[in-house]
Amino acid sequence: MNRWIWRAGIAAVLIGWLVLGSLGGPTVGRLSEVQQNDNANFLPKAAESTLVADEAAKFTDSKALPYFVLVEREAGITADDLSKLKAFQEKLPTLDLGAGEKLGDYLAAPVTQAIPSADRKALLLTVQIDSDRAEELVEEGRTVLYAVADSMRTGIAQDLTPTGLQVYVTGPGGVLADFVVAFSGIDGILLGVALAVVFVILLIVYRSPILPIAVLLTAVLGLALAALVVYPLAKNGVLELNGQSQGILFILVVGAATDYSLLLVSRYKEELHDYESKYEAMRVAWRASIEPIAASAATVILGLLCLLLSQLGSTKGLGPVGALGIAGALIAAMTFLPAVLLAFGRRIFWPSIPRVDHVHSSDQVGGRKLWGRVSGLVGRRPRRVWVITVVALLACAAFLPTFKADGTTQGDLFLDEVESVTGQEQLAKHFEAGAGTPVQILTPADRADQVVQTATKVDGVGTASAAVAPGVPPKVVDGKVLVQATLKVPADSPEATKVVEHLRTELDKVSPDVLVGGNTAINLDVLDAAQRDLRVIIPTILAVIFVVLMLLLRSFTAAILLVAANVLSFGATVGVSALMFNHVFGFPGADPGIPLYAFVFLVALGIDYSIFLMTRVREESQRQGTRPGILVGLAVTGGVITSAGVVLAATFSALAVLPILFLVQIAFMVAFGVLLDTTVVRSLLVPALSHDIGPKVWWPSKLSKQE
């Protein structure tokens, strides 16, 4: 009867997950439909650039997203070129976007005459579409944002390129369209690469053709469960999802589900050496695994939810998105995977099927196998091991101040050559670098002239004007005037943010009611918000992790030790990353959000491995004393935790397949940091320091009084 109850439960769990997977699988592919990728949408309502954007909308009939069509001929623009461009300009509204939709249906304003450059070698045509409609779908998987750029590029290839002209579609609209291309296929490519990498690693770890498939199915179903929750929440505006957080969601779920699966499978296989009944072995293994796995998941979930304190919508959105992903991974690993393991029985480990022989991993301590030798070294010379390790980590962390995270230009965000970036570079050769992306200054009407004079005196500002057009007086709305200033440096560069920062300082002297906005000001406000987030969120995450560890291990000392070790590991990772980014890869800089993202993943995820180790050490310490328990815990968990670290590092490395600087940098930092944590911090520093401290590592619990 007991066996039939088990079988009925297994069947119910498997059928339930198959139904859930059939519903959630298609939803994973639809997540890109509910993305928001505009920086302005992610700023707090009180940000100065947000206030200007809200007021500036009153000066126009609709919000405009500009595309720049840059036409150039090295020998100089001819009369025939002007004629050809005029014909193309007249044709623009009739360009087909797909499904019978025309470009003219989405224009925010008529296309005005092209502006010639001072050197007469280029022409600049501005096409403005209604930004409120940019994310509408003209057909399946094709937004207006992308379709406008694509249709213009197709028309240019037919009408202008054959004449020998060099033509680029660039500007804010062109850059965003190229982002769409860069993130296209993220669902399939990123998930496929991550799963393929994990499958190969699991084949090596398990040397079994069946078990890796069961673990990967667990990860996929965990993602399907998360997608079923994330999609409706993002669609209804409850949380914000962008391309970056979607990619990170995939990696988090695959990595976490695989890590949890590795720990459960390892303990289950260990118990099969003691129990003839697979059901009894699973009962013991599940009960022993649920505490460290649930504590690990809770730590990561709470750490991610601390991102809700962020002022940036993109960072704030990642918190619940990532937390839901980890929850999906946990539920799948602790329900679906045990059911599959029991359904197959011992055969799932074929060809290395575990038998009842009472052979345990704890017998390895001091033995010839790798983790037996490592535990033996820690036991013989604990102080020397942790001192040398700390010195090496501090040496790496010494380079942390050289890490550059003050932002990059939009062009630097792409690792591949794209048309919009090349177009921006050519634009700067013929026009003022900030042309087309002006700084917007909102000022009381009676201060407009003074604001224009002050702005033009600021170093880095080219021209400034409150006039709508030459000879036309400024438009006054609610007693305010909108002044537009053109910068001498590229509007999306770090240099431009410094100019806007100086501009705000000078204009504050004119009137505290003068506000500075525009794209460059948005970048500056994003940078300020990111720096504030670092100061607020990092201490909060550390406090949350400390409380979870203290409750789990019933020890103040062990919690302090683990948090300090992981912070040191993070510092070393950032230091090494600074060296690699600055001197090896030659990256121009980093997004201001990189340090916070790296901290969340490395500290919240990195603490997992210390949790896996120390919960087993505590279990063994209760049976045979602290110092022997440390060595047994290290020997027993060494292989599985290192495998879990390699899997997580490999899954994050999959982010590097997307040609986006932010994701490649995150991929390197997390992969390196996780490997450092599993091979050095958890394998040497934590056990050696704990061994040196002895029973007092469990203070104030009763174990601290144990000899």
C-alpha cells in the first residue's frame, strides 16, 4: 500500500508539471513582448530630467522619437544628390512597414528639408515617429520601432546607395532599432547555449546519459513556472521587464535549478549506498537537502528583493523578476526532480549504479582523492592556508578603485559593428557632435534670455536658443519656455554628462526654477541614481544575508565569517575584472549599474556554496566534533559544490553570446567570481578559518561549548 501511495504521488507530480510546462513553455517565448528598454521610463518621477520630459511634452502635439538619415559623399554633395534625396523624402510616408501599415501613419511631424553640413559633404534628414506607438506590433515579432528603421534601410538600398552615396540610419531611433536586433532571438539563443553548456558539464560530472536530461528538464520547467508569473505581471505594469533582466532571468533559473539539483542528487546517491529502498533513500536525502537548498534560495530571493529599494526602474524590476525565477527553480528542483529520480530508480545513474555497500564520501578525508587531499591540507595547516588565501585575495582587491563604471556611449554598448553607431561617428565629423540630441532647458519665460546667455558660456555647449525657428518668438506654456542647447561633444558620452552637470550648476545661479533635461541629462540622472543605489542597497543585502545565515547556522560567529569572506571574494573579483577590462579586453568603461548587479549575483549567489558547506559541517559537527566535522563536510561536499560552481559560471558565461557590453561584463565578473568562490573561498578560506577558530565558530549555540 505504501509503495502504491508513492507511485500515485509520483504520477500526480509528473502530470502536473507536464501540464504546467505546456502552458509556461510558450509564455517564455512571449516575454520579449512585454519588455521596456527606454532609460527615461526607469528614472524616478522626481528626477530633474523626468520633470523636464513631462513639461516638454506640452510644447509639442505628440512625443517624438527621431531617426537620423545621414547622407554623405566624400567629394561633396551634388545637385543630383539633393534631387535624389528629395524624391526619397517624398516617398518616406508610403514605405511599407508590413501587414499593410505605412510609415506615414506613425509620423509625429512632417519630414522637413534635409540640413546641409558646413563642409557641404553631408546632409541630415530627421524622421520623427510617435514614440507612444513605437512598441506597437505591425506584425508578429515586428515592432514599429524596428520596422521603421528596417523599411528606411531597405528603401535607401534601392534608391540612394546605387548612386554612390554613403547613407546611415542612426539617431535615437536607429540605435534602439539596432538594440532590438542585438536582443532578437534572446529566447532561443541564450537558453539554447546555456542548456547545451550545462548538459556537457553534467555528462562529465555524472557520466550518465539519462540524469543530465532530468536535471535540464527541471531547469526548463522552473523557467516555465517563472514565466507564467512574470508575463502577466509585466504586461499589467506590476513589474518592469527589459532585455537585460530577461536574459539574466534565463541564466538565474538554469544555474540555480542545476545547482539545487546537483545537491539533491548527490545526497540521494549517497543515501542509496545505505538504503535498499529508493523511497527511503529519497526521504532521507530530501529532508537533509531541503534546509540548505531552501535557505540558499531564500538568501538569493531576499537579496534580489532588496533591489526594490533602487531608484532605477530597470534595477528595481530585476529584483522581483529574478526572485520569481529562483522560486521557480527551487519548486522544480524539490518536486519534479525527486519524482523523476524515483520514477527511474537506481537505473537513472546508469552505467554507474549505486549499490548498498555502506561506502561513504566521508571516508575520503585525508585520502588520495582530490577533496580528501584538500581536507587533509586544511586539517594539517589551517592558519597558513587561510592567511595565504586572505593575502592573495587582498592583493586582487587592491585594483578595485581602478574599476571604471561612469557610463559609456551608446556606440560602446555594441560589441559588433552596427549601422547606427557608424552613423553617429560620421555625423560627428560633419555636424556638431550633439546635433539632433539637444539638451532641453525648461525656464520661466522672463529668464529665457539670461538662460540662453549663461548656457552658451558653459564649456562644451555649442549653441542655445529658445526660438522655435529663426525669426519666430519662443513658445510660452504655463509661463515657461523650452530652451534647446546643442553640445560640442557626443550627447551620450561621459564627457557630455559632465557638461550637463556643470550646466545645471550655472543655471541654478540664474534661478532655482530652471530645470535641465534631455537624453544627456537622463544619463546623468541614471548615473546619480546608480551611485545612490550602491550606498543604500549593498548594506541592506549584507544585513539580510547575515540574518538568514545566523538563523540557519544558529551562530553569530559563522555568519560574520561567511559574510566577510564573500565580501572579500567580491572585492577580489572586481579588482581582477578592472585589470582585465582596462588592460586585456580594452573595454571603454562600464554601465554604472554593473557593480550593483555583480554584487547581488556574487554575494547572494556566492553565499550558496558556503551555506551548502557549513550546513553539512554543522550536521557532521553534531556527530563527531567541530574540527573533524569541518574536514568531513569539506570532503563530502567538495565535488558537488565545485560542480555546481562550474555549472553556474558556465551558464552566466552564456550571456557573452549576446553582443552587448553590459552582458559580456556581467558574464565575466560572475563566472570568474563564482569560480573564485568555489575553488578558493569555500574550499580553503572558510574551512581553514573555521578549523582554526574551532568550536567557537558556532558561538553562541551549544556546539560552541563542544570540545
